[in-house]
Amino acid sequence: MTALLSCRALTRRFGGLVALDRLDLEVERGTVLGLIGPNGSGKTTFFNVLTGIFPASGGEIGFDGAAITDLAPQQVYRIGIARTFQRSRLCLPLSIFDNLMVGNHRHLRHDLWFNLVRRKALRRQIGEQFAAARELLRIFDPPLAERMLEPAGRIPMIDRRRVEVCRALISRPKLLLLDEPSAGMTHDETLRLMDDILKVQQQIGSLTIILIEHEMSVIERITSRCVVLNYGKKIAEGAYAQVAQDAQVKQAYLGLE
Amino acid sequence: MKAAAVAAVATAFAWLLLRAESQTSISLLLLLAVAAGVAAARLRFRLSGPSVLAFAAVAVLALLLREDDFSLLLLTRILIVVVACLGLNVQFGYAGVVNFAGASFFGVGGYTAAILAPRLPHLLVLLLGGAAAALVGSILILPVLRTRGHYAALVTIAFALLFRTFLEVNDTLGGPQGLKLPELVIGPFHFNDPVFDASFYLRYVALGLVLAALALGVVQRLERSWIGVALDAVRLDEIAAASFGLSIARWKIAAFTIGNFITGVAGALSAFMIGFIAPNNYAFSESLILVSILLLGGIGNPWGLALASAIVIVLPEKLQTIQEYRFLIFAAVVILILLFRPAGLLPRPLRRLKT
């Protein structure tokens, strides 16, 4: 099986700072890759370069057989990569349903004629989308699925995380990028969220996930492989148990003894 | 039922206010309105009903005032300003593109009407006024897209100042003296002929109502559609929107163009009604008034800006004491609103796409 995502010597510089330093990385289809490393080691930068928010300073990204190194964020989304953000980026004044629909942009019709004149067809599409969104949200939290017309700003942090994950999932991406979904949640809440994500992964089959996470128990439980970054460089790679024993990793996390 | 009662009371109130002559009775009526507004806010009074009621109320009001030229003129001015602000609302309220040159696009519509009116059917001229404003806007949008926040606002301010100077020095556009327009004729209707014994302004009120209804229909449909969701997402978080495939530039251009078209049509109708236009009508201060109407009424809520338009136009005409200080007072009111009620008099309600 060929890898879904493969990066070759991917580099990103901010002035003199090398945030990503010739990173080589591969993710197999249908697997969950954990991306770990101390603060400032380049994990989120990797997501931002991958999704086109920052252009790469060097190197290549291949996705599903095509080169995507220089694509804009809009194009990256369209070929099937969706993400969540470390700091929640929901549109708080909008309803939960509206937020989910932002994530499903590529499956909605946006021409003026359809939206202004063909109101019946529009209402039908809204109805279909509403049912689909409710079904997805129900996997995560059934009561939340009944509150889709409430503003996203009025729900607690854990529900916002769920909505954010659903916003990324609803367009049925091939690759899901989760940037520290546990931020602001308790240990149990995080585990539940992860279990729900795995449930969805099994349902839609071909979903591949890259997960940035500081909670090592989460990494241990759900990832099949880990990549450890430090100062933008890959310092270790392999199953969690193996990586956790690595001397370099211990040093990066705990400092020199 | 509740909505119909409110519409009837509002019509009666507007009639009393527009007919009132003495400063004492006007002041009393205004105090009454403020008290009613405060009470409604305290009781969390929510009103919903068909938009038709509001238009019917204005039509009834116009018929009640059928011989009162001045009041009908005010009514038409309000309707035209409502249309212009609906255009700005698409830009500012939905897509978050600030436009401090609203009066300039209003002016592009007006000048287009003045130039084309002798040559083309007037209904077409109204539409072309909007098209011209949209076209001019597509040039201004280029620098606006390259800037953010305050700087984008500055670009539009610069344009507003340039536009007026351009009009003043341009001889083919009449320079500082401006241009005259012929009588508005649409089909069999000659707009400057009296309607039986009643004022000829009744026709303008009717046309204003039609335009306001059309503009409101477009804006409300826009808001309650996938386009509305996309525009809101662009305004609230450009990074998140881009990450989900929304082209920021495309949506800002769309909102700017649609908004300028609507504002331009309003400008064309205004020019026909006044019959004469000059650069002074389109000064930067007029743009500020349009923006302050949005802030006062509640950004994103068409009904809020309708209420604010009525307040901003009627108050200085009826209360002569504030006439001279109106800019001062508006500025103070806008600051107070931003401090104490940032969402405006009638905040925009949550969109519920599925009912």
C-alpha cells in the first residue's frame, strides 16, 4: 500500500528560525499518526504548511499521488484534507448548524441563482444537510445533536471541540488533522472524544488521521505510529512504546539529567 | 396579531409625529417613543410577523398624509436611505467589508441617472445606476482586498474624498453646479404630475416602497442561504474560512458588488426625486451618516437600519433646535451606542436556516 501523505525534506523558516527542518514523514492510509514533541517543536507549523496557510520554504508534499506543496488552503481542503485548530476557531455568533456547514462548503451550491431564486431546492438541500449533520453530531453527543440551532458561543468547551471535529469531518475528508483536541478538556472527556472519532473512522472507512497531542495516554491508546519533533526536526519515529523509550525523546521532554 | 397591532400603533404614531407642528408636542411624542422603546427592551419584547405588514403600514401612512408634500418627501427619503443602507449592510454587516464611501456609490448612481435619463427608458436607468456603482466598486475593491481592518477603511475614506473632488473639477459632470434631471417617467406614470388632488410625491413613495421591498427581499434571502453562511464565516474568521475552502477575495468582491449595486439604484432614484444633483449631496459626511445608521440600528439587521434611518432623517427635520448640531448629536449617539449597546437598537437575530 502506498502512503496517503508523504513529505520530503519539508522546511519552513520564519526569518532566522527554522520551524520545520527537512522533515520526512509518511502516513499510511487508514492509520492514525501521532505527532508529538515539546512546545515550539514545529507540530502546528507542520499543519499550517500542510494546509497551505504558510507556504513551505523548501521540500515537497505529496498527497494521494499528487504534489500539493504550493496549494492554497482552499485547494487543500478541496482535495480532502480538513483540520481542527489548537485554539478553537468556531464562529461563535453563528448557530452550530451554520458552523458545520462552513465545514461542508465544497458540497454546497453557492451560486446566486440557486440561493436567491430556487428557494425550494435550497430548502431541500438545507433539509438534507441538516439531517446529515444531526446524524454525525449524534455519534459524539446525542443531546447536542438536538441543539443545532443554538449559537456556538453558548455551549461548553467540550461541545465546542465536538462541533469543531464534526466541522472537519462533515465534508468526508480523506485526511483529518487534529491539533491538540484535548486542550481545555479533562482526561476523560478527551478519551471519549477520541473514541468517538475512531467510531466515525470505522464508519467511513478510509479516514486517515494525524493527531497532535500532549496527553500521552491518548497517543498510546489510539495511534498506530508516532513521530517526535524537536526544534523542527524529526528525532524519533515508531510505535509509541518504542518511541517513549528513546533516549533522545526523553531528553527533549525532560531535559538532560 | 401582535405584529398587526404594533404596525397600527406605529403608523398612528408616525402620523401624529409628522403632522405635529409645535416643538412641545413633538418633544412629548418623542419622549413617549423613547419610553415605549425602553419598556419594550426591559420586557424583552420580541416581535415577528410578515414583512408585508411593515410595507402596508408605510402605504397607509402615505395615504393619510396624501396632501402633505413635506412629510411625503421625508417618507421617500427614508425609504431611499433604507435601500442604500441595505446595500451597505451586505458589505459591512455580512462580509465585514467596511465601506466609508457609501455616499460616493449613491452618487455614482445619481450621476449615471443624470447622464442617461435623457436618452434611455428610466426604469433601465435606475438599474444602470446600480450597475455603474457596482462597476466603480470593482475598481475600489482591489486596494481594499490588499489591506485589512483600519487600513481598508482608510482606502474607502480616501476614495470618498477623491470622488467628491473629482465631481467638483469635472466640467462634463457640471462641476460644482451639478446636473439637472428630467422628470421621472416609468411606463404611463409621469412622476411629477399630481395624483388626483393628492401630492405627486405619492408616486415616489410607491416606487420607494417597491424598491425597498425588492432590496429587502434580496438581502433577506441572501442572509438565509448558503451565501449568508459563507459571508458570515469570512467576516468572523478568515483563516478558518480559508481552511474550509472559502475564497476570501471572491466573497468580499461578491458582497461589495451586490451592496454597491443596491446603493447605486437608491442613488439613482434619489437623483430623480430631487431633480438636481451636485457634489455637495455626496460629501464624506453623508457616508458617515449611512455608516452611523448601520451602527445605530444594529449591523446585519434590516429592520434595525430601517428604524435608524427613520430616526436619523426625521429627528433633525422635526426638532429644529438640533438641526444645526445634528452631526455633533449623531456622533455622540453613535459613541453611546457602541459603548452601551454595541449590537445596536435592534440586534441581528440568530440565523436559523432550518425552521
